[in-house]
Amino acid sequence: MPTKVVVGAQWGDEGKGKIIDILASQSDVVVRSQGGNNAGHTIKQKDKTYALKLIPSGILFPKVCCYIGAGVVLNPEAILLEIEKLKEENIDFRNLKIDPRVQIIMPWHIALDAAQEEKKGKNNIGTTKKGIGPCYCDKIKRIGIRLHELINPKIFRERAKIVGEFNNEILVKIYDKAPLKIDEIIEKYLSYGEQLKQYVADISSLVYDAYCANKKILFEGAQGAMLDVNFGTYPFVTSSSPITGGVCTGVGIGPTYIDDIIGVCKAYTTRVGMGPFPSEILDEKAVLIREKGFEFGTNTKRERRIGWFDAVVLNHSKIVNGFKKIALNKLDILSGIEKLKICTAYQTKDKKIIKNFPPCLETLDEITPIYEEMPGFSEDITNCKTIEELPTNCKKYILKIEELCGCKVEMIGVGPKRHQNIYRNI
């Protein structure tokens, strides 16, 4: 197994956790490169379900080294609670390491996140209000606090006092909110730092050493390409780069160390929160798919919006990520729908047909999706082990996706459990 990157090819929630869990069992190292506790992977092993938020999915395998790269924003309280909960399940954390360069989410980031969304009113973008965006904002402004500072009491006291008071002014003067008690926050966070310092290590060097030792490395993505801060449906995006390139900048490795990229998508499309969604279904079929597929956020529990499979989105994702193979999840959820649709192109307001995803909201607001309709299937496919066992219409649906996206569907999810997968050379 070469070094692999698993990325979301849609708007996140594509079922990456299941794919990552399968591949993590074959890996020596699993690395998380971006995002924060606004993302999550749901993993089902035997009779247990794990909702991981910050911890790399390899933690469920005792011999796998689990690394959190510098591109992640870390809520110390959240990760310590996650560790505590998993320890109750007898999960071993000796192999967890966190880069000292990760940015720390502070209480003022969470307060600012909520205040900004409130200020925007109906124009809000639907953030998780976990402080992710404001933390990345402080990082870019070069006033953020990093983990290596948190575990150094003298430096942290000085930095947190300055940055905390700066952000307090914004809360009070711009958003008319009560100031936070900075001294209390400092003492609380110093206790978090004391608990976290045992996990601190230079992830860039560790990954490089593992690569040189011919170890099997898996880079796990959070969220999806259409939420990328540069190439997603901006501004309705996350604050980091969940595409393949984000792995390089978030871990500290060059692109030549990546051997394989797998794009994960659903057999339909979903997204959470506000923003453009060209193939969205607005009738009872959306309710059916949502309920059957349990389409609710891992962390937020928000209802996911439902849409038909969008080949324009997948082709855009293929370009920005560089994958040539797809893991197609939740095909079983479409069973029982008489007619299936695949979005093959968009029509603009002036009747122009386009197959490239538009870069601006103004165009997206005016486009109409063009669909190709295909006959559905009614059979239960959850026990199928090979592609040959799938119903004819099911196989035709897969072949159409391959034809439209120019990628090989090499893993097909036919149910939520680990064994409910059909493999084709992955």
C-alpha cells in the first residue's frame, strides 16, 4: 500500500470515515491535516459506532500511529473530552502525536463565530459556531496561539493576555457583547496544555521518517472539495483547504510523497448549511433519501440537504484533487426509487451549456441543472459481494458515473457496515 490520500469529492459527509477505517487497518500511520472539531468521521466496527471529531481514525487500531498535522485548528477541551471518552472504550493513545504548530481555538474564537453569524442575520453562512473560522483568521493575521506556546506557561500567559484583550475589544465594540474573563481563560487553558504536552511531536519529521522507512501512510481528509476555501462554493465554505494540496501544507510534506489519491462520494449528493446546491431535490424524494440514509450531521445533527449525483461537481473535484479513482458510497439508499437522475451539465441564464463548475455565486444562482434520467432499481443490494451480483440497472448507474467523470469506481458501498463493500482493485 503506497501513501494514500482520502479526500471528500463533494460537500463533505461522503462517508470518508468508513473508507478511512478500512484503509487504516492496513496502514502504519494515519494523519489528519486540516480542519477542526467542526468535522467528523462516523465509524462502525462490529456493534459499536464511534463519532470521531479530531482524533485520526487509525486510533481504533492499537499499532497504528495517529498524527495531527500543523494545518489543524485544535480545541483543547474538545480533544481532551474525545480522548477521555475513547479511553472508556479501552482505546490506547500512546501512538497519538500532535504537531506543536497547530493553532489553538480559544474561547474568543467561539464567541466571535457566534457573534458574526448573528450580525449577518439572514445572510449568515451557517457555520458550526465552533470558532474554526476566527481561529484560522487569527492564524493568517499572525496573532494566533500555537500548541507549543500553550504548553509553555510563561509564553502562553503573555500571548493570551495580548491576543485575548485584542479580541475582547472586537467583541465589545463591534458586536456589543460582554467581554470574556481573560485571566480565568488563561488558567483553564494552562491546565489543558499540561494534559496535552505528552502528545506533542514534529509531525512533518515523523511523516518523512515513516515514508523513508517504507511505512504505509494514510492521509485522511475532513470535509470535502466543494467546501475548500479557494475552490469551493465561496463564501459558503470551510476555512481550510480539504483538497489534496491541503495535505501537503497541513502536514508539511511535498507532493512527491503522495502516491495515490481516492475521491470519496455518495451515489447522490448532500450538503449541510447554506450555499449553492445545483442538483438539490426539493420534493418527497429528498425526505425519503434523508431518512433512509440517516443524513444528519455527525457533530451538528443538522439535516443534510439532498441532491442528485452531480457529475459537474465530481469533475471539478477530480481536477482540484487529482484523483483517478472513486469510492462510491450509499448506493443501497437509492434502492426503491423508480427513476434516478444524474446531473451532466448546467445551463446558464443565456442558454449556454457548461460542464465546468462556475467559480462565482452570481453564475451559480442563475444556472439550471441538466439531467440524464436512468431507470432505478428495487432490489436489496446490501448483501452483494461482487459487482456481478448487482442488479442490471445498478451496474448501468455505476458505469454512467464512470463515463461522465472519467474515473474508475473501485469501491462501492452497499451498506453502513465495514464488510458491506464491493472492491475493484483498491
